Amino acid sequence: MSEPTGAARRRGPFKVGDQVQLTDPKGRHYTFTLEAGKNFHTHKGSFPHDELIGAPEGSVVRTTGNVAYLALRPLLPDYVLSMPRGAAVVYPKDAGQILAFADIFPGARVVEAGVGSGSLSSFLLRAIGDQGMLHSYERREDFAEIAQQNVERYFGGPHPAWQLTVGDLQDNLSDTDVDRVILDMLAPWECLEAVSKALVPGGILCCYVATTTQLARTVESIREIGSFNEPTSWETMIRNWHVEGLAVRPDHRMIGHTGFLLTARRLADGVEPPMRRRRPAKGAYGDDYAGPNADGGGR
């Protein structure tokens, strides 16, 4: 049985073509691709790539300036933060939430809209494996080209489960019996009719939006369309901790707001969603509220 796409690049001694992440004594990272006969240069000296080719991962190399660097393969979270960008990337903290709460499983049939620079596509492809299907839609051709290069660089070539289409999802979606739909775009409410027809009953819609106004309109539109259960929305934040002897404290910096996530499950055809038990507070909808898709978003 052959190894899954990209697996051989994640283990064993360093080989020509592998990406290497160096860490200096101050914790700074430097990423490069191994090439025979080349040298890696820093302001603290240089060393030949050949010194790492054939060496085990986790080796330490020293430059001509006698500075030690730890050599490891970059993890996928490291890779997506350092790869070339066309659009902003989905950060690892949000990609992890999407994989967990959208329940991305091996062999899943997934549709993604808004490829950006290929960050989330890489996470999704690794989760669904070679037997799954990821059909990504990106309206901008320049973003699609950058995303394709980034994904293929990470996996070492084209991924057999990936199809990339340049164009709007609502105009080009032809997939059926889809298990999961991930929308990372400015106006996900414009795609709800199309994705509700593509999703299987019980399938999950997951949306990633940046602002509270986008979040509100998306949630209200999902309720209005009537094909999904009550959506759940949230955001995540990460705060690292400094641990040094008795000095145990939170870091001064943290990864705060990057975006909002929401999920909803596709109902069976002809089924009306149960009424929410917890009714909206008085004043949540004013007398002038005309629905999420009225002019100005209903606000």
C-alpha cells in the first residue's frame, strides 16, 4: 500500500528538496529548501546544505561564525505562516477549530469557497486524505495561482483529492452529495441556496467571517433559509505562557481576534427547523427590521 500524499516528506533523514526550519539561539526561525552544493547564509556566518542532507531531523548545525542552529522540518502551522501570500491566510488556531467542529474526516467530500493563499486547503487535504475530495473555488485567478503553488510545494506535487476552480461558487457549484462546505468569503449568505442543495442531510456548513456585521447577517440568513438547524458561532484566542523557573506568567503578546466561526447542520428535505427554546431578547429586532437580506443588511 502506497503512502498517503506528502507523508514521505514528513519523516526520515533530510533529503534534497525538503524544507528545513532553522531555529537560532533567540528562537527566530529561518526556512529554506535543501539543495545539493548550496550554502545557507546568515549574518552570523554560513554552512553548506550538504551538511544536513542525510542527517536526521533534530540535528544541530554550526555556521562559520560558530552559531548553533536547530534543524527541523516545519510543521504545517509553521509552513502556512511563512508561505508566500496573495490573500490573508486562515491562521492555524482557526484551521484547527474548523477541522474539529466541522468534523472533517478521512474520505470526506468537502467544498471550499475562498481559497486565499491555500492555508486552509492544505489543512483540509491532509485531513481528508487521498480518498477524499476537496473542490475549492476562488474568484481571483492570481490568488488561485499562489494557492496552487503553496499547496503543491507542501505536498511535493499535485494532490489527488484536490480540484481548484476559478470563479464564484454560486455560479459554478456542480458538486452533489457533499459532506462539508467551508465558506471563507465576504458574503457567505449569497451562497446558502447553492450549498444547501449540495449538502447531504446532516452535512455541516462552516463559515469564517471577519466582522460582527458579517456574522450577524450570515446567522440571520441561515435561519431565514430554513434548511439548517440553529447555527453556533464563536471566536478563539490563544495566549502563550512564559515558564522559566519561578517566573511563570502569560506572555505579553497573544493571538487575539482573527475571525468568527459558525457552523450549522443541513436538515432533511421538507423538514422545518424546530423553534428555538430561548427566544431573542426584547429589542433584538426593532420595528424597522426587515430581514437579513433587506437593503443595508436589515439593520
